[in-house]
Amino acid sequence: MAKYKPGYLKLLESDELKNRVREARKHLDECNLCPHECGVNRKGAMGFCRSYDEAVVASYGPHFGEEPPLVGRNGSGTIFFGYCNMRCVFCQNCELSHGGEGEVVSNEVLAEVMLVIQNHYRCHNINLVTPTHFVPNILEALYIAAQKGLELPLVYNCGGYERVETLRLLDGVVDIYMPDFKYSIEERGVKYSKVRDYPKYVKSALKEMDRQVGGLKLDERGVAYKGLLIRHLVMPGGLEDTKEILRFIKEELSPDCAVNLMDQYYPHYKAYKYEEIARRLSPEEYKEAWLYAKELGLRLIE
């Protein structure tokens, strides 16, 4: 196949990418990027995510622990951002997402990071990890980097707690969406992640992502260049929740959307305070979830 041209390059040519930057910047004055809709002026105040108007980057570079279609031979070019719009009690990156570990960077520096990932590390993509609260910064950095030769597919790697209105700013910008689908039961979102109406927002978000990019598409090397890849972490005692999530994916989304059914849960951070999740996932629990996904005919990443 011919070399894939990321969507943002097409928007750059038409000046639409510049327009998206302008629209996204408005959230720095009154932020409603995510479902918390804090409405704060990020230039001097912080909302739920505890972020101001400049991006916080914890680390960047090739990552070989992501899904095989993203890793390929040279790795996925991850940029780990500080802070998050969720407060998962079992978070494995709590120093970053809860503590905001990282360095405050300008949008110009963020653009240079993207170019280093492409030109020095030669990764297969730019993988934005926990990007929601920094969408205005990412769009401006992308606008700068694209003018300097950036041409890697953009991966939006998020927790699933998204507003459709924000995702529409990313329509034609993001090539690969990789959201979590954590819970289908609202109470679990409140209890374990401190977010309201999680199932409602994640379902709307996944439908919008699917509309934008469709199922996961791979090149002749088996490397993804466009599409939707959904992560679900199977949790102890959560099989019914998992099955409901898998049914939604099967019934509501494109049949070629990919699913990573993850078994690596362990009681990190504050999970020990919750008896029902203060243990590892059993092999039997994961096997039942995996068999159910296979019975549904989902496209599993293995």
C-alpha cells in the first residue's frame, strides 16, 4: 500500500488544523474539555485534573510494552502526560496521574518532542498517553510539528471519560483512538475512579471515535495506522461488568474494532482499601472473560 498520510496533514493544508487550535484554546479560559466541565480559567486556576494551561510531560520515547500493532519493530512513540481527569484507586501510574510528576513544557517544546520521536527514535506513531486535559496544547504542538515535517499517525490513548464535543475537535486529527472502557456500572466509576456517569460518557465517546476512524487498520507489516482499539482491564469480581462491556462493543461498534482484554490487574496504590479488589485477578476469571469475548466473535489483540 502507499504510505499512509495522517489526517492532520490534510487539515494543515486547508488551514482547518489552525482553526481547531483556535477553538481548543478557548477551553484554557473556561475549561469544559472533559465531562467534569469545571469551567475554570486554566491560566490561573485548576479544576478536577489539577492542570494549568501548560502541558506536563513525565517522559517520552519508544515504548515496547504497548499492543503489538502499535509497537511494530521500532516501538510506539509514547508521550506520558502528568495528571488525569480520573482518580483510579488502582492506578499503576499514580505518580504521574495523581501526583503530576513531570516537567512543564511549552507547546513549542512539545512539538520538538514529537519530532524527536519521529526523526531520532523512528517510532511508528505518536502515542499521547492521558491527553484529554491537554488537548489545546497537543493541537498547537501538532500544528507546529506538522509544519516541520511530522508525518506519524497520532494515537489518542485515554481513560474513556471524554466529551463528544472535545472529540469532534479531534475529528480528522487523531488517526488511532485507544480508549479504556473501564466500567459499565455507574457506581464502580464513582467508587473506584471518582467520576460520575462514566458508562454514559464512555459509550458516547466510543461511538464517536468509531464514527471518525472505524475499525483498526494495519499495513503490510502488521502496524496500525488508523482505527479504534479498545482496552478493557478485567478486574477481580467484575465478570458481569466485563461481559456487559464486551456485549456493547459487539452490538454497538464496527465489527473490526480491536479489543485488548487485559489480565494484568493488581491492587496498586489505594486498592488495598477496597476488599473486593484488594487481590489479583484469578486465571479462572480471566479465562471466562476471554472465552466470552471469543464466543461473541470480537477481534481480540493477542
